[in-house]
Amino acid sequence: MRSALLRHHLVSAAASTAAVALLLTGCSAQGSEPSEPGPSESAQEESPGPDDGEGEEDEPADEVLMDFGDETDQVRELQARLLQLGHFAAQPTGYYGDVTLGAVSEYQRAAGMDVSGTVFRSTWDALTGETSDPTEEELFPPQQVMGYGDNSDQVRELQARLKQLDLFADNPTGYYGDVTTAAVTAYQESRGIEATGTVFEPTWDTLTGETEQPGEDEMFPPLEVPEVEPAQELDERCLTGRVLCISKTSSTLSWVIDGDVQLTVDVRFGAEETPTREGEFEVYWKSRNHHSTLYDSPMPYAMFFDGGQAVHYSEDFAANGYNGASHGCVNVRDEGAIAGLFDDVAEGDRVVVYW
């Protein structure tokens, strides 16, 4: 029937003109051909008849079940099911935001569906067909309280509580690094908790239940303040301009402006196989929350001066002192001091490393 009508359009000049007019005023639905125009195209446009589809019924629209901005228990189930398939990397929250939108889009792409990021009935049916009903723990997983790389007073409290149990041997620093991870792991193993090295709610609840709230002195023990190195003992290159003056002889770093020492802190250098290079340099890049990809270790308050060598805070130095060494960087163990120094030092300021 449709082919006959089309041939009729091709041989009829008047019908062809009407077909062009129709194409200019609207589009047909998903490959369907326009029906043969009636004697009055304008009248037909104003009052379309019930048989525009040649008697065929339109397919029902796919129902929208969930979409961006929704916040429901069904969204939480959606996230848990997407997590089972590896499309949702976060923990279920019940909120349909950008992360969920991307996860739904990725699932639709992988399943060969039209990618919309919206959960239609067809999307939901396919997803539930290839996933299992989420468990209570999948829907409401334990929340992370603290983890590697965090730097806060709560981490200080964690370290102080672990110290009460003789699992953290050094003074609290507030930085969650390798030492803290090892202490948390040891605690979890001793209490029969899954040993992840990360503090989730069950770990924190158990720890706070068997320890006392740390006092101010436990969380912020007094630090030994090193004596300021007299200006006349500095390398002469440190006496003009703004200089990070680093002495390998005294294992100190002095922040010097026009010969006046503003601050002096203890520092640690590289091991024999990865020595800290001597010479005159300048700070070419600052990175407050830097993490070394080469050694997979944190380097907070990093001020780079020669290739990959930088002045930065070291939790290991703060915890273990001179029993270790860096991979060539200049380690600082006074976190408060280097945090302030990081704000004062500007890119372009000089660095002098000498014996």
C-alpha cells in the first residue's frame, strides 16, 4: 500500500509539490512514510484525521522510572545494582546526580540501548534481569570516617586513641599516612574487624567505645622548637633576597629574607643511593596536597626546586625521626611550621642546599 502511494507521488506533479510542502513543515516518525496528502493540505494540517498512521497504532512511550534529581530508595537500589556490574564506583546514596547519570549511561551503552542517562522501564527491566536483589549491606554500606591522605584534627584523635592502646608509638600529627594505616590495620586485626587500614564506621565505633576522649595534651603534645641558626653562620648565598637556606651539616632549613632568619626547622635528606643534590635552585612549583606517583607516597606542602626533589612534610620523619631517609627530597617534620612556610614561599624564591 505504502509503495503504491509512493509511486503515485513520483508520477503526480501536484502530489510531489504537496509532499515537498509536507517535508518542509514536519518530520515523519522513525522512518514512516507520509500518507498521501488530501485535496487541501492546509486543511489537513489544521485538522489531522485519525488515520494519519495508515491505521497503525503508535507504540506506547517507554515509561520513565527514575531521572536526574530524584532521591528515593529505588535510586539507592539502582546504584547498588549498577555497583554489582561495575558501573557505579561510589557508595549508594539514594540521590540521582551526575555520578548516577554517568553510570546509567555507561550501562545503557554496554547493553546496546539508546544512551540517555535516564532509567526507562526497559532499562530497569534489563538491569534487574541481570543483577540480584541488593542486600542490606549493599544498600547501606558502612561509611568511611577517615582514610589515607586525610589531614584533620579527627585523625589526631584517631592517633591519640590508638596510642592509648600502644598501637601508635609516636606523637599525633593529624596526617593519615603509612604509619597510621599500619596502626589501624593492626587494631582491626586484633579486634576481628576486616583489616583494610581504613577507618569505617564499625572500626571507629569500636575504637571510641574502648578508649577515652583524648585530652588536648594527648592530641597536641608540645614540640621541641629548634634554636634559630644565627644569620652569620648561614651560607653567604642565603644573605640576600628570599631564600630557603638548607644546611646538610646542621640538618636544618632556615627561611631567610634579606639576611633575617624568619624560621628554622629540622630537616632530613635523601639516602646514600638517592642523595639530595647540593647547589643553588629556585622553587619552580608548589603543590599543597601532592602525592608521589613514582613512590606512591604523600608529599604534602611540596615545594619543588630540582626535578622531582622538593621540600615537603613527612609523616614518617615526624614519627620515626632520623631512623629513615627520603628519596632525595628535603623532609620537614613540623607540620604546622611547613604549612605556614608553604603559604609564605613563592614560586621563584631561591633554594640553597649546602654542607
